[in-house]
Amino acid sequence: MQCPTCHSLLADDAPIYRVSLSLYQENRVIQHRCDSCLVRHSHNVAGRWREPVTCHGCGRPMVFDTIRAIPEMVACGLDCRRIISAAKARERRARRRRERHCGDCGGLFMPKRTDARFCSPACRLRAHRRRQHAEAASSSAPTARSAPRKRKPAAAVPGPSAMASRSSGTATLLVRVLDSGRRRGLY
């Protein structure tokens, strides 16, 4: 890690000092500094520092001055602050993702997502199909698709002999179309 003030490389066990600098009495600026920065800027006053507290992200010792209280999230830099925030967010999501009952089979399961309601894709699909059948049964009015299709009378469709008088290529094509339609029950 680098010192945020002088940008010198620090050892893993070197402490970081959190200094409250007062521009005015009501406005204080908080900076993180290393040992050499404290000596250079004459902040190393005896009795001003508390006992070291470890950083929650990397375990580096952090020393706070007595002017302010020790914060809830102790972080030596922005990288550790991001690591701590991400860990807290994971914990919050894990609490919301507690063990649940499946919406279809009723069995207990640990969801992978916070909005999961079913233990498996099979249960989800089964519940979806039940809802579809229930909706279809509840609507008693016949739909347009459920009405039977009206068929044309057989006499209305000209047979192959009526078409024989036309050109031979068109007649054979028409005969094939009519025969396939009769086989499928369209005519």
C-alpha cells in the first residue's frame, strides 16, 4: 500500500494514522498518513493517539487521534473500504435469502436468488401450468378458437375432371393441391 499523502510504499505491518486537521473549529479534514508524514508535519504529539485498531479489510494497524470517535467501518484506504462494503452487502443479501418453502411442492430449499419462489424449474413449470388450467376453467365463455370451423361443401370445390379442359401444367398442379387439401380435411 502507498501512503495517501507522500505516496511512499508501506510495509504490510506499518500503521496508518488517521489525522483530523482543523481548518476551522466546525470544519475538520480527515487524512490518512504514515509515520514519516507525521514527523514531517509535526502531528506526532504524545497523548493524541489511541490504541491501534486493525483495518477490517486487510488487517493493517490503524491509529486514530482522540479528537474524533473511532468509526464503525475501520478502513485504511479506498480499496479496503470497497472490500468491506461489498462484504456487508453480501451479508445483507444472504439474510434476505433465507431458507423457504417451495410454492409448488412445499419442500424447504435455499434459494440462489432473493426473489426465488420455487425449488426447481420443474416445480416452477408445474405451477405455471396449473395457473393456466385454472384460468382456462374459470373463463366459461367459449373463445373464438374453440368454435368448430365451417367446412365448404364438397360440391362447391371443382374436381379434377372440371379442370382437365385447361392447360395440362396448371391442371396437374391444381389436382395436387385439391387432393392434399381433401386428405387434410380442408374440403
